[in-house]
Amino acid sequence: MNASLSNPFSSLKITQIVLCFSPEIDQRVSVRLRSSRFSDPGVLQLDLDPSPASSKKRTPQNLDHCFSSSISVFSERTNFKVTNLPINFAILAFHSLLITLILSNSIPLFSPGLATRTIMDRFTSSPRLMIVSDLDHTMVDHHDPDNLSILRFNALWEAKYRHDSLLVFSTGRSPTLYKQLRKEKPMLTPDITIMSVGTEITYGNNMVPDEGWVEVLNQKWDKQIVSEETSKFSELTMQPETEQRQHKASFFVKKEKAQEVMKTLSERLVNRGLDVKIIYSGGLDLDILPQGAGKGQALAYLHKKLKGEGKLPQNTLACGDSGNDAELFTIPDVYGVMVNNAQEELLQWHAENAKNNPKIIHANERCAGGIIEAIGHFKLGTNVSSRDVTDLSDAKLDHFDPVYEVVKVYLFFERWRRAEVENADVYLNNLKSVCSASGVFVHPTGVEQYLHDYIDKLKHCCGDKKGKQYRVWVDQVFSSQIDSDTWLVKFKKWEQTGEEQQGSLTSVVVSSKGVKPTDGLTWIHVHQTWIDGTTQNTHNDWFL
């Protein structure tokens, strides 16, 4: 099987899936996956209609004979149809073809078209938890070269919260600097991103802007007037052009000059008819924003918007370390955590404004470790990360959990290559036992091989990343049950060595057939494709 994958539908991207049933079955389902980037969009269709030749009374026993069925795949350049199939066989064949197309990426795992829909469409009720976190020195610890605290959070979030909760990053960074940070650190993809000190709100992978928020910020704001007045202060040094945004003007100012500059500048802007707020943080950064802007106001806006949709999160946890995070803790009914390494300006604000508020704590742990601590302190859910479990083989469940299985397998893989696994042969045999003997792995390069053969190759890479700051994490892990004992799990798998990242879109089919929850699910198929814009690793250095 060591050959490149040959996909008969390689030129076809399925953008519409239609199941057409007769009214006598009283069902009709139409699901569309739209994407403009595919040159040959196609339709996969299953039709089930009463057989005109049959006059028998329809019963469950003779249903196959009373209905004729057809399966069609058609587009501008591709046409494929099978007709006159028994209904049960047609449904089974349609199901198999659908999985084949998904795994071969003919149906994209992460459709750009889907990203333009509101992120809330995946929720049928209120999210269980919304975490709103600052990035630098809160979620991201720049003094931790191993990135252990954020990786602990990543494993916890993907295994226990991603499916029914919201992750929001609230950062002072502009979109340019935010994207740069994502390339340097092992960060998850948030559902919502608040940037430029609360002046920009975007949704999903494509970072679709919230136009309603733009309209709010336009009130009593004039960027030209702000530029004119700030140019009169020699104490202000303009930050790089990337940090100057439509609703944000950013400068550097020395700490001993900050208060005087802020007072005088504020008075002058008011006299010019503007309604602004000036925020000083980090002992150096000064940001001028519309009065309605800021991290806190952006969070309040999101709460109002979600409440209007009937999907206000059951709990919200705000997390920060500096002065521009203080507003987050003023929003009603929000829990707050100042991470252990919080700066003096935030601690001072807390002492003056929220010292006796039991909903705000100063954590004992740094950065993302403090966020995990707060989840447990406020009893918002489990706060035991898979990375805190030393022996993953002992982590048994009393129910089937495909997402947890994925998180656990790739954490084992990292430990294997970092030479952090004891009883290596036992672990490898356990991994092999949860993979089907006929299971297949399709490498991002298109090379196809049996899963068991790939696991045998792992013997040769044990410890090959020792001492190289090598990490593995999974992002946006979602599972869907496609029949009574089979799940499709879709996610992004990332590897980082030093500051170099490689990523793949990954789909895994797992089955519970013939196994108990304590045994773990059986891996049947793994299919990967390179993520655009990442370094494409060589076949010899990318495993599973």
C-alpha cells in the first residue's frame, strides 16, 4: 500500500449534500457546505422514491422492494450515478461514499464558507463556559521557553470544553502582531478575537469583523483630531504603524510622565468635542480609544449580543495581568482571575476597587496555570489537564469519548519523541492494540500506509526530539457520531520545534464496536492534509 493516494474525485469538491426521501417516508434533509475557492463544486445526492412497479403494501419487511434508490455525484466536470438500488444498500453505500469523500478531503474539513457564519450556530443552547483571556503574560508566558502552562490549558480546553464552551482572546495587539504571536507560540484558535485593546471584534478562523461594533465606536470619535492633539506632546512616541488602528492611537510614554500627559491630553480632546478614554498599561504603552471601546466594553457588547440570541454563557471567566485588563473585571456576573505575575497597576486597581469582591482572585500560578487554577477555584468545571496525568495508560473512562482519545494519543506521541515515556514497549503495544489491523493512515504528502506499519516505525523515532523544545498539540477538536458505534473526529494537529511550526488538517474515524470504554476506541482511519501557510514537513519526520 506504499503508494500515493489515488482519489477518483480529486478534481471534485463536494459543496452540497442532499438526501431526498419520498413524502411517504416523510423526511427530507438538505445540508450545504459552501466555498467559493473550489473551481468544480459538486453535489452528492441520495434519492429514495417509491417503486412505480410495486403494488405491494409497504411494510418494514418488504421496504427494500417497494423503493428504488439512486446515488449521484455531479458537477460541471464530474457525473456519476448508480440507480435501482435497494433502499438499505443505498443508504449504506451513500454512508460509505460520504466518509470516503470526507477522508480524501473532497468534502473539506474546515470550509472557509462555514467560517463566515456566526460562531454561535454550533450551539443549540447557552455555552457552558466562556473564557475571555488576555494573551501576553496571561495566556502566553514569555518567560517559559517550554510553553508548558499554555499547553496544559490547550489539552484541558480541547478535551473538556471546546465542544460546548467559548474561547475568547482579548488582546492589546493589533491583528498583525496577533497573527505573528500565533506563529511563535502553541496557541489554540479562539471562537472570538478581541484585538487592539477592545476596538476590534472578529469571529472564527477567518476573523470576520463585527460591523455592529464598528458603528458603536464611531460615536464622538475622530482619528484626525486625535493625531493633531497628540502631535503637541513631545513626551509621546508613536508606536509602529501596525498598531495604529481605525479606533486606536497608540504611543510609548515614560512612567513618570504618564499621569500628567493623560490628564492634559484628555482635557484637550474633550474641548475638541471627542469622548475618549486613555489607557496606560505595562509601564510604557498609552492607548487612546473611543469612550465606548476597551476590553470591558467589548465583553459587555458580546454578552448583550449573545443574550439577544438566547445564548448567554452560563459562566464567564475573565483573565488578565495588566491595567488594560481591569475593565474585564467590572462586567456584572463575571468571574475574574489576575494571574500570579500580574503587574503592579492591575494589583493596585484591585486593591482600590475590588478588594472584597469574592468573584475576583489573585492566582498562585503564573499565566495559563492561573487560569486553570481559577476554573477549579470557582467550580466552573474540571481543571485537570491531560498533561497533568503522568501515566496516560491509567487514564480510563467509563464512557466513550472520541475527543479525549485524540488528545491523549497525540500527547503520548509528544512524550514518545521527547523520551519521556517509561516502559516504551508496553506503550507501543497499547497503541497498536487500539488501531484496527486494516486501519489506514494517509500522510499529508498523500502516501498511504497501514496504521500498524506506521506504529512500527515509531520505534525508530523514540527520543529523537529530546532536548529540542519539541511540542505537539491539537486544536479545534470536534467529533460527530456517524452511526451507532462510529465517530468522525476533525481537528488541526500541530508540531513545533523551537519556533518552527508544522500543521495538518486531520480527520480520524474511530469505532466502539466490540470494545469497552476502558479499552479505548479503535482507530480505523487517519487522513491528513497540510495546513496552508505552514512549513510542509518531510515524510520521514512527520508521524501520524
